[in-house]
Amino acid sequence: MTTVLEKVRSGREAVGQRWHGAPRWVRWALLAAVIVFFYALPNKEFYQYLGPIPTPGANFTQVLFTVSIYVLLAVGLNIVVGFAGLLDLGYFGFFAVGAYTVAVLTSPSSDIKTLWPWLVVVPIAIGMTMVAGVALGTPTLRLRGDYLALVTLGFAEMIRIAAVSSEFLKGQRGFNQIPHPPGKYADGKPFFGVLDARPYYWLVLTLIILVVIGVRNLTHSRVGRAWISIREDEDAAQLMGVPTFKFKLWAFAAGAAVAGLAGALFAGKQNFVNSQNFELLNSIIILAAVIFGGSGNIVGAIVGGGLVAYMIERFRGIELLGIELYEYRFLFFGLVLVVMMIVRPQGLIPNRRRAAEFKDRRKEVIVGE
Amino acid sequence: MSDTEQTKAVPAQAGAPAVETVPQREPLLEVDHVTLRFGGVVALNDVDFTLYKGEILGLIGPNGAGKTTCFNAMTGIYQPTEGHIRFRGEKISGKRRHQITRMGMARTFQNIRLFPEMTALENVQVGADAHHRTSVISALFRLPRHRREEREGREKAERLLEFVGIRNRMHEFARNLSYGEQRRLEIARALATDPVLLCLDEPAAGFNPAEKEELLQLIRQIRDTGVTVLLIEHDMRLVMGVTDRIVVLEFGKKIAEGLPAEVRDNPKVIAAYLGVPDDAA
């Protein structure tokens, strides 16, 4: 058992080394191939050849859209948890703020009846979530560790309960007729329609790429170094001249902005937003996805978010011995997490630093025995 | 007290560059009758001394004498209960830690506190970032300021790693460096913040004699670049060898201050700290 695990471990390390050792053009070509693959994925002409990958129990393009939203959220949460090391258990609350901002400002069922177009509202939604992030962060980012986790958890619940019980936010009845993103084909049919989920998926995919470029730029700068130094040793960071509070706030705001964008995209696609969309479980799933994929690594967050969201959907429509597996999806999810904790605590594709850390810890344990 | 005593003490410092006999008497850091209480415990009791520009001041005392507490008060981690600490003429109480760093005070830690999962180079870059102004917007869009500061920070970091002698290890994670390299890295990281005053908290802890000698050289080189050095140290030979003046603490009180030779012969110090004279090292 252990030897197999060792092989898997060293095999993956070899892949990593090869990747970092490969010439630049090889890396670009591979990256381009992966991107093309994911753009092609929602076309039936393509995915019908992919064997068991398409989901049997659900429209595969719809699933892909859901998965892409989770990937975007995982990339955003990774800024907060993976880089700055701030445990945020209420990340989905920001998603809700984004979705509700769009709903309130665009839907005819809203009390204020502004009926603004979707595209105009997206930047407002992002701005609102950033404000929410700063508003939550200003009093709470002086807390550390467990306390911060509790407060963020409370924040997400506050948003959810406000959505359920506030007259202004319409509770279960929700907001309908939220406009779609703009754009028409040459024949006048809207590009973003009701039935076909592909354009939405492509839109999210494109935005994921842009967000990833942005996050990468940030992490390779003073900002990213400040975040990581805060994660590593907050006191030492302060004494080396890092304005830690400011950068923690920025981590919160940047993470919130991504969640707000995801919320706006979700609302624009679904056409309908109500209080049932924002269960606490979602926050947990995204956090699990980030940790599953490898906290502190952008690729890890993407893979984690994608796999977790996909696995949950994949169970739909599978029956085994008369049991609907979808009912037990979280049981499997939990099992996978437990196994991961034992076999690969640093996540699937960890940050190289983390990988080293865990490796050494293992050595220490072995020496200790 | 006389100059002859000082000149006697200086050549003993293993080939030190000739020190000006009278350092410039421009006060840099004033510890002005500082008392610090934690509940009923008096950690510092009316401690009063001044650090002058360009000198190497040693702060010594037996275990638990309040050296590190004093150090933490001076770097703004603790607020004095009474009294003031003035750095470059400004009171530092009420200032945030990163602001104090930007005013030109840098420090290392008794227990090494690097950023273990960052490379040596990145560790030093964090220090260099103390004076940078790149923020989210310019980093996000890679604006010219970001690129300029990034280049400057990197060059500076490489220069400092060269200076402390671990440039060949710059892409190694800090955690993978040897103990001595980590201590050097801490000094490089502190120097990257462009300090006027560098505070070293037991930088030689755990060093063998050869490493200590190298450290002495390094500290002198740092002083020669115009940085004032405050040194907390246990090792008497090191303290005697490198410092211009020494302040001795015991039970939170200053019991002596003066040239190394004076302090060494001070009966109070001998009683409190050295135990038996000449057996100190």
C-alpha cells in the first residue's frame, strides 16, 4: 500500500519537475491545448466521444456551467485562504451579495424597479461585494485563526437569513426575469438564451482565465509577497514593514470581488434568484475544494474546484442496488476528503512550498518513530 | 573612562578597523526612564539610556534581566507603562509596527522568525518592500511602478544576500537553509528595510567560535556602512569584542553603562552577571 502511494507521490513530483523544466514553448503549447479542450468540451459533437465523463443524469453543459462557477469561486477563495492564510468559512456569502445586487437592480420583481441592464450592474455587483468584504474585514481582520473563521461563518448566515426573511430580498419567492448578458447572433437571436448553457460556460471560462492572470500578477508582486509573509508569520511581517492589516483587507476585498463576479454571472444565467441558492454547505464545499486541490496554488484551486463540483454532479442519475447515489453524494465527498487527509494532506496539486513542508513533516514523523 | 582605556579595548577586537575615538554624539534612540509592568510584574524599572548614531551598543544582562523586553519596547511591540522611547527625536509609542520599521528601525529575532515557505530572495524582498508603494492596482496591471520597484527590490535583495554571503542559496526556501544561513538571512532581510538602526537579538546564539568571528566581521561591516547597531548578546567575548559601549540590565534595572572595559571591571556587573572575573568568556 505504502509503496504504491510512494510511487504516486514521486510520479507526480516528476510531472511537476518536468513541467518546470520544460521549454517555454512546450508549456505554452500544453496550456493552449488544455484551454482549447475546455472551450470545446460543452459541444455534443466533442463530448460524446469522452466515454464516462459526460454526466448521465443531467444536462452536461448545465453541469459544466455549475462547475465553472465553482472553479471561479475556488480561485477567489484561494486568494484569501491559500495566499493570505485567512480562514474564511463564509465565502459563499459574498457570492450571495453579488447575485442579490444583480437581482435587486435588474429584476422587475424588485421593489426599486431600476431595471438596469445586466452588463451595467456587473461592476456594481463587484463593487458591492468588495464593500461587503471591507465592511466585514475592517472589524474582524484584527482577529486571528479560529475567531476569524467563526465571524465569517456568522457573516454568511446573516446574509442567508436576511435573504430568507427580508421583505426587500423576497425570501423564497425570489426575483425573476433577471436579464441575461447582452449579445445577438447575426440573425437577431440572443447569444445568451434560456436553453443553451454553452455561451454562459464560455463566458465564465474566459473570465476565469482573466481572473487567473490577475491573481498571478498579484501573487508575483509586493502584494503577493505581503500575503504570503502574513500567512507565514504575521508578527515578523509587521516588523519587516508590511502593513498587514491593509493587505489582509485587500485579500478579503480581492476574494470578495471574484465571488461577486461569480454571483453576477450566476444570476445572469439563472434568470431567477431566491434564498434557497445560498446554503451554508456551499461555503464549506468551496473551502474543501481549495484544500482538496492544494491551498496556495492557483492550478490546485482550479482542479479542486472543478473536481469537487463535477463529482457531486456526476452522482446524479446513477443507481446502484436500487439506491440513488446522488442522495449519498456528500457521504462520498466526505469519504474522499478523509482519504485525502490521510494520503495527501497537502492537496492534489499543492503549492511547491507546502509540498516541501509536508514532505519534511513526514520525514520528521518517520524519524520520530 | 579615559581614552587610553578605550584604545586599549579597541585593538583587542581582532583587527577591527580604526574606530573614531569619540563617536558622533547625535542621539538616535532615547530610552527615557522607561518602566514596563505586566500586571504586578515589573519587567523594566526606570531604564534610561541613549543610543548614539554610528555606534555599536551592547545590551547585556543575565537571563531574565529584561533584555528582550527592553528590545521589544524599543521596537514598539510593548508600550511602556511610564516613560518614553524616542527614535530620531520622535516618540514611537502609538506608532504602528510597520511605521516604526519605515522610520528606519529593523530587527532580527532571538528565535529565528523567517518566512519559512518563501525563498531566501523573497524573504529579503519583503524587507525591501517596506519602502515600496506598489499596491493592488499597479500589481494587477503590471504598471511601470510595479516593474520598476520589482526590479529594484530584486537587485537590492541580491546585493544584500551577497553581502551576508549566502547569494548562492537565494532560490532555496528559507526553511531549507542551515541554521547559520538562516541567521544571516534574517540580517539581510532586516537590512533590506534600509535601517538607520539595526537591532540584533542574540545573533550569535548557537554559533561556534569560527561562525561567531565571521559574525563579528559582518557586524562591523554593517556599522561601517553607517548603520547604528544595537546588540543583545549573551556571549561576553563577542560583546566585548565588537561593541563601543555597553548597557547592563539586571532584574529590569540598568546597573551599569559605559565602555566595554569599564563594564567588565564594574563590581556590580561582576556580581550580577559575570560571577567570577575574567572567567566570563
